[in-house]
Amino acid sequence: MTGVSGGARELLETPAVVPPGERGATRIADRVVAKVAAQAAREAVGPLHPDAERPHATVVVHHDTAHVRVHLELDYPCDIGARCGRVRHQVAQRVRTLVGMAVPEVAVQVERLHLAAEYGAGRGRTR
């Protein structure tokens, strides 16, 4: 006896198409975008000085656009401009990929520079 019950028949039928205006929307919280941006900044910066704070981000989302500000600490000496450029690129790319938002600007704010141990030990101190 192979019959289809009324409930199973409903599952086999194609569902009615709901117009896009009536479907609803997904809203991603600013703090979620900020966490994605901070993680992307951590990936771009690489290993940190032992005394350095982990990068963190603040985000302002307007519609499908995220304006990101990343706060980080770097070791010195280093090419600060190149490292900030890598952070900007990585943050914009990861937010665009994972969250689906446009990122027209990523402001990188270097809060502090940490002197590398090898650099300070090799140069000595002059008074």
C-alpha cells in the first residue's frame, strides 16, 4: 500500500512565491561587524609585542555600508605605513566577504609603538 497522506502531499508541492517586499530582512549588529573587523586586523598585523593590546575596532553601519575604525599597537621599528595598508585591505576584504557590507573607509589608528627588544638591546642607551 503506497499512498501519500495529505501532509506529505503538501511537502511535495512547490511553495508559493513570496514577493521580496514581504519577506523580511536580516540585520547584522554593529558589534558583530566590529568583531569581524578586529579579527581581520589581528590576522593582518601578525605576531604582537608581548606588551601590546590586541587590535579592536569600532564600526558605524548605515544601511549596507560599514565605516570601520581599527585601533592597534605595533612594534617599532617597522614600516608603519605598509602594515596599516595591510590592515586596511584585510579588514575591508573580510567584512565584505563575511558580512556582505560595503566598506568605503577603514581608518587605522596606531595607539602605541613598542620598541623591539633586539633593537633596544643592540643600540644601547646614550645619555
